[in-house]
Amino acid sequence: MKMYENDVLLFTGDSITEGNRARIMDCNDVLGHGYQTIISSRLALENAAVRPKFINKGHSGFSMAQLDEIWQENVLDHHPTRISLLAGVNDGYFGFQEGLTPAQIADRYAQALQSALRKTFDALGAIPFVLLEPFYFPLDKTDLTYRYTPHPECEPPFGRPDAQESLACTAHRSESMPLIREAAKRLADENGCIFVPLHEPFLKAMQHTRREYFIWDGTHPTIAGHALIAREWLNSIQ
């Protein structure tokens, strides 16, 4: 992708985007670790002559509504010339905890996303906005080890975040996610966003391996999963 002098690409979303990013100016970790770093690394190399900038403003555990609440200071105040957003997987979890139906969860997601889009285009004009399709792939919990991921278990154990999630919560999230995905695609089309499909590419990649090789806890990608997201992102914006 060709970028220009003074271009600023800002990534935002939940923990998938945050990727343990640094909160201080440490160039080793300021972008975090994941698809956003893969994308930024490639674009920085290809456009080094004009020196574009890359910002990560993902927030772990945030829903789309929570991101919309801080959209001004988290996104707009940084004056990006391009924005990339991946959010929605937490909406199903929070909606289940609050007793919302899947339809209500998707409606709240859509309202918050539309609000963020409206704020963006009102403040910054018709800048490129990349909207990534949210995804959720619940795993078999009879084996909570990491043996099927790309990572050997060479460090002290870290419990999988989905280990304590109830079957009812998993089922509710699974029912909500298709509605959230549909809302994301609809709003992307209505607002002229670049939409990055991810659900089907993940399913295709998982056909001949374990889900855990791409998604290690149902929500968060492994290194293979992040590479897939980066590939689909770059293909979609060509």
C-alpha cells in the first residue's frame, strides 16, 4: 500500500489489537505484538522514504460502546489519516452478563459503531477507514493445555481465559456473533469503509488443523492467527 508524507495509520479495538502495547515511548513494544505490528512493519519498510507513522490505541476488554465513549481522546485527538478498527468480540460476553438477547447485543454494537464512524467523518473528513470483521471460535475445553498452539509450553503455566466460561455464556456468544458480523458488514458498506472478512478465512485455515493453532482461547489469535489477519487486511486494502 502506498502511503504519503504525514500519513498516520491508527489501529484501535480490544485486546486482539492492544497486544500488550507499551504505555511509554519504547519503540520495541509501543505497537504491541500482533497483526497491527505485522502490517505496520511491512508498510513502514515499503514507505520508508516518506516516513509514515503508526499508532496502536487498542484497549483490552473493551466493547464497541466503551471504545465509542473514548473515541475523541483515543482516536480523533491523534489526527490519523487512516483508521483500522477491530472490535465486537467482547460485546457478546458483556451482553450475556447483562441479560441482553443476541439481537439487543448486535443492536448496541451497531449503534456504537455508527456513532464512532459519524464522529470520525465529521471531524476528519472522508479518510480511509478499515473495519475488520469480528470473530469468535469457541474451543473444546476437555484439553486446556497449549499443546495444539504454535508455542511450546516452555514457560510457567498461564490459565486459558475461557476455562471458567460457562456453557451458557459460550452458547450465547456464539449466537450473538453472526449478528454482530452482519452489522459490521452492513455499516461498512453504508459508510464506505474497507471491510476485511475474517470469519471465513479463519474457518478455511482451520480445516486441516486444530482451531487452537490459530485461536488459542476462542478469542485471541496465535502468531498464525495474527499473520492471517495481517494477510487479509493487506489484501483487502490493495
